[in-house]
Amino acid sequence: MRILKGKDTDLQGTRNVNSIPLSLASQAYIRLVYEDIDGAMSLYKEEERIWRERGIMNSLALALVNQALILNGQNNPQEALPLAEEAYMITVEHGYTTLSEIIQSHFEKIQQEANKRK
């Protein structure tokens, strides 16, 4: 993790403004592998904030669905559902067909889990 954290700092002065949120997503994935769920969620939320601020909607949808998948995996489908739905709606509204199909399958699974718990 030290390498990626250092990379994050180094990238702040670069011209590639997308490097920082992409680094956050990589760090979040690594934290998931090592079962640091809270750390991963924190990084995905920060990634979401940056993509939302920059208006990069396909990446925003991915950050949202990643959070939803974590929450659903923690048996919190009710909390996951609005995130998955927002991710899906973004992809539909912006015409991201392939991404929309992928996120739709996650959204539907989360929706089914949430309905079971009503």
C-alpha cells in the first residue's frame, strides 16, 4: 500500500487529472483483497466524489456500483440498492450500453436481495 499512497501524492502535480481517482480505485481493490472493507469503501467514496465533481459519468457509475457490491456483500442490500440504481441510471442516460448491461445485472441481483428482506 505504501507504493500506491506515494504514487497518489506524486500524481497530484501531473497533467493526467484522472490518475488520482484511478489510483484510489486500485487501492480500494487491494484493500478488498486483504479484507479491509471499511478502507475500500472509504476509497470508493472518495473516487465517487472526484468523478462526480469532474462529471466523468462512466467512472462515477463504476465507483457507485463498486460501493453497492460491497454493501450487498455485507448483507446490506437496502443500503446498496440506491447506489446500484443510480449507477444503472447513469449508464442508461448516457448511452453506455455495454457498461449498462453489466451494471444492470448487479442492480437486479441487489434488488432481489433487497426485496427478500422487506
